[in-house]
Amino acid sequence: MLVQLAMLMPNWMDPEYLLNWLGDWALWGTLLVVFVECGVLFPILPGDSLLFAVGLFIAKGTIDVPLWLACVLLTVAAFLGNVSGYYIGRVLGTSLFQNPNARFLKPKYIVQTHEFFERYGPRALVLARFVPIVRTFITIVAGAGKMDPKKFFLWTGVGAVIWAPGITLLGHALGNVEFIHAHLESALILLVLISLIPMGVEIVLARRRNKKAAAAGGDGVAKHAAPKHAAAKD
């Protein structure tokens, strides 16, 4: 199943193909992809899987760059991409998202991202790092909503530090595992699915909090109404 999904991807969505095609420019090309996907209005790019593949290629020696330097550069690219998206949102708002038939700038993306932001607040800037498409448009929504820049820089910086080095280090740690090399395409697809786990956990926790809040609200109403009922009997 995972292999079939991998075969359906266009070549530019295949991290292994893309890095091999870039050759000596693999890291720099990855920096550009991360920058663009993190806020410059082009969400359909291999963000998570590309970071993983970079770590794996560094472990193999195919990309001859120190791991620490790659992590620093990728974090900076992710942060600057978000900052660019934020200021695009501040200047243009959501005016670019008017055509429902648009290929990438669909109005529904902004609506979905706005709901995501409303539900999780500033934490959304960290959680969205692991959700394709949302991580591109969350910064536009933050900018359009005139989110405080200091708060934005803090939370988007935290997200960049967790996301970019985290997935790259994971790829590097598994870079010498023969099974991963033999099933790289399937591993990359699986990585995308795994990257959605934090969001799934947060959704479950949010539902539990809402149920507790609703139950507490119901108890409060009942307790408040009880004295009135007693008073009526007296």
C-alpha cells in the first residue's frame, strides 16, 4: 500500500529523486523548499520527508555537510519562511484566497487554518509544523489577524527548532539501518503519517477538555438551581 502511494507521487515530491537530482546543491535546494513551504504560498512540497531524507543522506555521506550545520540552516530556513508568510498576511490579508477553483490558494484552506488557529491559539504555530498545507497557511492567518509579532516570533521559533532538526536527526539516526535503505519510499510515506500523530493526540486531549468543561458547566448549573428549588418549597 505504501509503495503504491509512493509510485503515485510526481518526481518533485519524491525526496530521494529530488536530492539526487540536486547533487552537490542538495542541502541548498532543501533550504529553498523548506523556506517556500513554510510560508510562501506553495504548500504542496515534500517538507517532512525531505528533512528526513537529508538526515539519511548526511549519514550515508551523500550530502557532505556537518549534521549540526544542516540542522542550524534548516531551522533558519523554516523560521524565515514563517516570518515571510506572516508579513504577507499582514500586508495582503486573505485577499489572495478568493477563487474556490484555484489550484493552491483555495478559500477553504484559509477557513480550515483559521479554525485550527482559533482552537489551539499560539500553540498552533508549533503543532502546524507537522501538518502539511496547514503549516504554510497558518502564518498567513497569523499575519492577517495582526498577531503580536513578538508572540509570533517566539512560537514560530519554537516550532522551527522542534520540527526541522527533529526530523533531520531522526533521518540521520536511521541512516545506517539497512531496512530503511531497502524500503526508503515506504519509510518516507510512513513518516508523513507518523508526523500527524502529535496533532491526533492534541485533538483527543482537546475533546477530553471540552467534555470536562461541559460536565463542569452542567454541574455548576445544577448546583446553582438547587437553592432556588429549595426556596420554592419553603
